[in-house]
Amino acid sequence: MVGMSTLRTRAVHAGRDDLVELGVHAVPLDLSTTYPARDSAAEAARLDVLAGGELDGRMPVYGRISNPTVERFETAVAELEGCTDAVAFASGMAALSACLLAAVTAGHGHVVAVRPLYGTTDHLLDSGVLGTSVTWARAEDVGSALRPDTGLVIVETPTNPTLTEVDLDALAEACGEVPLLVDNTFATPVLQRPREHGASLVLHSATKFLGGHGDAMGGIIACEAGWARRLRQLRMVTGAVLHPMAAYLLLRGLSTLPVRVRAASATAGALAERLRGHPNVARVHYPARSGGALVSFEVHGDPVAVVGAVRLITPAVSLGSVDTLIQHPASLTHHIVAPTDRHAAGISDRLLRLSVGLESADDLWEDLDAALGTHNAEVTPSE
Ligand SMILES: *Cc1c(COP(=O)(O)O)cnc(C)c1O
């Protein structure tokens, strides 16, 4: 298990341990799409190895198969998540798609999933476009929803956008031999390492906290060697590769991940408290156990008006950036989920989701309070 102080240190150094040997300080960014080699027979033998999803530690053959800068990011995330391997993709959805295709091609295309999930994940599963079928189950009913052809169990915790916490130890036990995929985008390895609780696959939309600055898209699956081989094979044939420039930025983001997540979580906890006391707020959702940088709350008035009224906070989808973002899930992230399914999953039309960044809590509160409409002098902040 990676201790907290170790995590902070490894977040800075993982994926960069050889830089002193190399005589460089910044991570080398390799933008080659192809790699010259004079010996074609030797390259053919290497391709046979690479086609099996193995890495041979040498210069790549072609950019769709592997890339040294991307491998550094993979090494770092694998280590932070306590896994032997990680496989990076062009986005979080590309990473999830590869896992679903792996299940389908193994003849286990049935998925058991727990709602709520990220809206597009919900849609991908519900529509079955990749050849999967889904049984939606409550976390405590997952065991009885499993079938002989179940290839994956999929869960998010804390859930998006209601921030409900799922007991991963109990869920992993209920899954038995069936691989459990945990979307760890919200908690990050700073607050939760699902592998330690029995998950087989840990998914990140690296676009969010791992990158942390809203300027690079990516996805990654941390896992063990067998899954990594299958995922690399699928990535090679489907082409959903992470661009090396994005890998460079995402790896740079990792070095500040523990500091950013801890600071944003402290502010989010403070804002959740203040929101609880606001007369225009009906209900606040904040994870009691894991904490984190996200706060969701239901308003008495028009939630869309609140998004329109903020001035410091950025009115935008996405999360995990250095700046604070607010969005209305029913209009944006979960618009794609049918209203009946949305409501059954506990996503109220009056819910707003706040992704807290690194601004001061007082400045954020001033903006939120003004946007919510101040009708009660008692709720002005105390500090
Ligand atoms: C954003 C997000 C995704 C999808 O990731 P992309 O990088 O946008 O493809 C999946 N899960 C969660 C929890 C997310 O927030």
C-alpha cells in the first residue's frame, strides 16, 4: 500500500526516475509517429511480440503501438494506483470503450452497472452500441445480477453527480471472479485506491484531476498485466491513442495532484458547510468518508439562473481543474440520460454540481452567495 507521504513524493518522481541518468530535467517529449530501423526481419519479429500486447522496452515501431512519453505517464499512474500496469487512451470514454470491447471479444458481453454514472458512460452502456448488454443494479444487488456471461461490473464512487459513496470492499466480494471496474476520476488515487479494495480495473478520465488544468484530454486504465496486454492490443487496432503532447501535460499534472486535491477538498468541505446554511439551498451532497473537490447541491429556485449568475466561478462542464467550475447536470453532463432514469438515480432537476478549484474559499463563497441570491443576512460568511 502506498502511504500518503510516499504518494506525494512518488507523484513528483514516478515516470521520471531515469531523468538524472539521461541528463535532462524536463520529461522528453517524443513526437515521432514512426521509428526508423534498417533490419526489417528484426522489426517483423518485434511486431509479433507487440501484437500480443507486450512491450519490449525498445524504441517503438509506430506511434499507434506505443510512445515513450505516453509510457512514462502510464508508469506513473500505475504506481500511484498501486497496479503493475496502466494503459492510456485518447479520452476517458476511449478507455472505457476498450474495456467493453475486451469483455465482448472474450464472449462476456454482459455488464452489471450501478447508477448513477457519468452521463456518457450511462448512455454507452444503455445503448449497447459496442455489443454489450447491461443490467442496472443497486450496489447491494450486484451479486444477484451476475450471469455466466457477465464480463464486467462497473461502478463510480463517489457517484457522478450525486456524490454517493459505494462500499468497494463489499462490492468486490459480491463480484467474485467477475472483474470490477471502478471509475476513480472523482476521488483520484489521493483519496481512494480501488485496487486495494479488490477492483481489477481502475479508470480515469485523465482530462479531469490528473491533468488538472483543463488543457489536455486523456483516459487511462490501471490494472494488472493480463488486462494491460488485452487493452494494448485493442488500442493498437482501434487507434484510440493518447497524443504524446497530452501525455506530457498529464504527467506534469500528476506532480501537483496530491497538493491540488488536498487543497481543493478542504475548500469544498468548507463550502459544503456554508451551503448547508444557505436559505436558497434545499440539500447538499458531499461525501462524508472520502471528501473530495466536488460538492453538489439542490436549490429552491432556478438552478440555470445560478449558473448564469456566477462571475468568478466558470460556468462549464468538466471538473478537476485549478479553477472552480459549476454546471447543471440535467442540462449538460446527464442530459443524455432519459429523465425517468435520471430521477430514479437521484439526480434532481434542481441539482447543481460544483468542482472546486484552488481559489480562496471566501472569494468562492462571495460569488456563490451572490449567485444564489442573498435573502438572509445571517448566512454571510464568518471569516
Ligand atoms: C469526464 C468523465 C468521463 C469521460 O471522460 P472523457 O475524458 O471526457 O472521455 C468518465 N467518467 C467520469 C466520472 C468523468 O467525469
